[in-house]
Amino acid sequence: MTNENKLSLSDLAYQQIKQRILQLEFRPGQFLNESNICEMLNIGRTPVHQAVHRLMLEGLLEIVPRKGLLIRPDSMNEVLNLLEARCALEPNIAALAAERATPAHIRQLQELLREALTINDGNDRNRHMEIDREFHHLIADAASNPVLADVIRPLHERSGRLWHLQLKIPDDIQQTEIEHQAILDAIVRGDKEAAARAMQAHLTSLRRRRVLSSDNK
């Protein structure tokens, strides 16, 4: 098997395992082992091992000696730490995007938000989660700073489970769409300060809603 094929299988294993984690098919606190995952995905041990290593770096998995692979549970404290880390970076990333975004970036962002509005079933959290992740990834790409993009991407990936771990809050998805639109409007205008403020307001709103969700449990 060529190195290209190995990489392709590793990417496939990575995407499939991560999808199961983010959509809670693999539950927080659950233990797995690589042999079970290989059998489940019908993929060999080496690609699965490579995928597991990538997911460990993203903070979704950890190895517990003599027990196996642990799907990391996210406590409320960890969730708040995650959002705090994003608050330290993403307003500046949004400001850079307002300065550097190309017409192609803006077109892709607009298409994502239009698609979000067409998803009438508010229970379709999987696609809303994907759109949210793609939206923030695109803004990081539009900032045209590969170092910042590499730093923020794992935080976006870990944030995906928040869509499933939270209790349903009325108008939660609609509020996110409104906040995303405010960010995009500022980027389209090239207004760096407004883009940073809109991103900060969005992340602050996410934090408030996650705390509310926890308090309602």
C-alpha cells in the first residue's frame, strides 16, 4: 500500500471517529479500544492509530493505561475554558478577516448563512453544527494567517460537541444565525472594529447560553 493510500485511510478513519464523537454516538466518558474501532470502521490498525493520535491532539480522546481510549467528557469548567480561549483569539481573527477577506471568502460565508436559513427543522443539529464549524473555519482562512488558523482550528473542532451536550434552549439556533450575520456584515464592510465586537458578542452569548443550559439541568 502506498503512503498516499495510507494517508487516505487515516483521513477516513479520523473523519469517521470524530463524527461519532461530535454526534455523541461515542459518548463522553465511554472507553473504546483500537481493535473495536478497526472492526467497526473496517479499517486497519495503522490508519486508526494515526487517527486516534490526531484526535488526542485535538483533546477529544485520551489514553488511560490498562483501560483504553477515553472519550473525554467536557465539564462545564472545561467548556468555559474553551470559550475563554476562543475569546482571546477570535475577535482579532475576525478583525483580520474584515481587512483581508477576498470576494471568494465572502461568497462562501454568505452561502453558508443562506443554507442555515433553509434548514427549517431546528432539531437538525448535525448540519447546523457543521455550518457553524465551517463558518468559523472560513473566517480564520480569510484572516490569511496560517499560524492563527492552525491554533484556532482545534478549538473549533472541540466546540462541535457543545451543539449536542447542551440542553435545547429556545431560539438557540436562531440566535446563533443572527450573531453570525452580524459578524459577516462587519467583514463585508471591511470594518475591523465592528467585526471584532461582533465576534466577541457572539462568543459571550455562547458562554451565557451554555451556562444557562447547565443551570437548567
